[in-house]
Amino acid sequence: MTNSASASNGHAFILPPELPTQQGPEGILFDFNDGARLLLPQGNWRVEISDDETGNVLFANDIIQGWVISTKKYYVPFRLRVWRKGESDPLLDHALDLRGQRVLISFPTGTLGDLIGWVPYAERFRKTWRCQTDCTLAQPILDLFRPAYPELNFFTPETWQAERGEAQAPYATYRVGLFFHGDLDRQPYDFRQVGLHRTAGHILGVDPDEIIPDLRTRSPRQIAEPYVCIATQSTSQAKFWNNGSGWHEVIDFLKAEGYRVICIDKEKVVGRGYVWNKIPHGAEDFTGNLPLRDRVALLEHADFFIGLGSGLSWLAWASRTPVVLISGFSLPNSEFYTPWRVINTHVCNGCWDDVRLDFDHQDYFWCPRHKGTDRQYECTRFITGKQVISQLRRLIALRSNPFDIKTTALADPDQHAA
């Protein structure tokens, strides 16, 4: 039986099948669904789980009956051996081999930016191991990625359980997510040390180098005039550009340069308690809960995008649009690479990437070092309009260069094969 469980941020994952899916000799069952799993019938057994790449023995013990499950849940080239106690030759000797097998990659159902960063590693995983790869994720993200990766099998958690079930139970399952509290059982490295998107490569055992997906719709241009898209809202106040005049200065500058400024936030106003954030004056209101592919159709024709360390910046990046990313709560390595990253290192910064601190999803006003003091959110309050405009001047100047600016901004070994 399969059902769902929760990640650290409360989004559903698929639980492994109730029983291991692979039949071994004499009633032994095994698989690699959420770690290496062995279920042994009554007997006198000697069990060993090792890392087949290094030869390190991870577990060895005698057992009469029952379960043996690995602590590590990310990709490890496990080798399972089971002996009858006292015999020299193993009854079961199985090394993990994903080739041709059905494998499930279970993603959280929310978090737009995270999923845009992670799903391309599922395709790298499929190509690396030459396996049948199922991916479960939310319907809006599924609709976004299915045209880009037709050889991945996409499902929502509900449709996967209905359509796959026990009849097509997976050989292995991996869960890709952000695991806090120093959890090194579900990820080989703390995601804050390797980057939010690259952690997927580490969890899946493939090359973690950055992959830029190509989510462009190739739809006709909707706006004739030169325009820039901006997104100013987020799910936590720490992610906002908390400089009171910054957006207004930037919008005035862009209009003077001849650009229309299009705000594509989902909501016009967001906030909690005594703090409410409105889209900035002077920007054209294109807000609304629109299909993501409609947003891509607008983004792919924009001269560039300006946003925060949040989902729409990732969507612009995947639309192959140059991104000016304003963030102080995260470090540059946390998100995708852009030559136009804006951070002020003269003040407190990078709390999101501090492994000693865990982000509180329930605290809209999270600021772990300076909350309630006059230094709260100084990481973005001291990113000035002048600092962002200086990046915009560079970007606009490059647009007159005969070499395609989008190519220079997005150089990546996988981008042409995506």
C-alpha cells in the first residue's frame, strides 16, 4: 500500500510500499524505496549492507526475522548480502542497479522556485541510470515541465497512487526536498552548503552542476514596446527588498530608459499584522493567479527581469531571461548563477545559508539574528536603489553588444540539450 507523508516544510511525499517490491530467494524481500530495505522470514541470518563503490560496510549483524532498513535515504550504491548463519556463500547478493528499473522521485507539492531548480536533475538522473523515472509533484508544476521533459513520467501524488499502485511498484524511491535540523540521512550534504537546487543532484547521485531548464513556450510576443518584468512579493518578509524607496528609484530609472515596467506578482498586496507590501507605484499591474505557462510567455520576451530570491526569479531564469536578483538573506551560491546578483556585504547577510539557523516557515517576520531590533532586515534595507541601478546600467549596455546577452548570461553545458 502507498500513501503520502510530509517533508520538513509540510508538503506531501509518497511513502514507500508497505512491503519491499523485489523477491529474493526463500521468501526474502528487498528494495531501495526510501533507503535499502530487507524483510527476512524466520531463520538464522547474517545480514550485511555496504556501499558498493567504497566497500565500506554500513551495517552487519545477525537476525532471526524482520526488517533491516538503512539510515541513509539518499542515493547510495548499496549492496545487500544475506547468508544463512554459518554458511560461507551468500544466499542473496544484490548490488543496486537502476538500469531499466522503475524509479520514483518524490518531490514536495509546493515551492515553485525549488521545483524549477530540482526537476532538471530528475532528467539527468534518468539519462545517467537509463531507468524508467516517475516524478510526483503539484499539477501546476507538472503542466510547466511536461513539455520540456517528455521522457519523464509526471504524476500528482494522487494520480501516481491511482495509476501505479502495487501493480507497478518501484524498485527505488528518492525524496528530493529541503531537510533542516542538520539532517544528513536524507541528504549527503546540508543543502545550505551546496545550493538550493544543486542539493537535488547530490540526493539523486548525479552530477550536481547547475542545469538551466528551458521552459520557453515560443509563443508570440504580447507587448510591442520594450518592457521589463518585476516581481516584488514573497512568502516571508526577509525575502523582500525592504528598502523603502528602492523599487521607486528603479522604476523611475527604467521608464526614463524607455521601458514599460510590468509587475507579475501573484498578489497585489501581501503581509501580516502591521506590515503589508503593495506592488510599487509606477509599475503596471499584471498581477493575478495565472497559469505558469502564461507567465513564461510574458517573461521570455522581456528584456530582463528584476526580482527576489523567490519563485518568479527561478521562473524567469528558466524562461532564459536575464535576471537581476536582489537578495541579502541568502548567499549567491544559494540560488542559480546570474551575473546580475545584488547583495550588500557591508551588513548582516546570509542567515538562510547559516547551518546553525533553521528557517521558521511559520514566522512571517523571521530574522534570526536581529528580529525586534533596529537592525532587522538590514540585509536588504541597505541594498540601495543606486546599487541595483548600477547593475541595470551594465545589463542595458550589454544589450547593444552584438553577442547575445542571453547566451552570455546563461552559459551552461546542459542548456542546449535541454
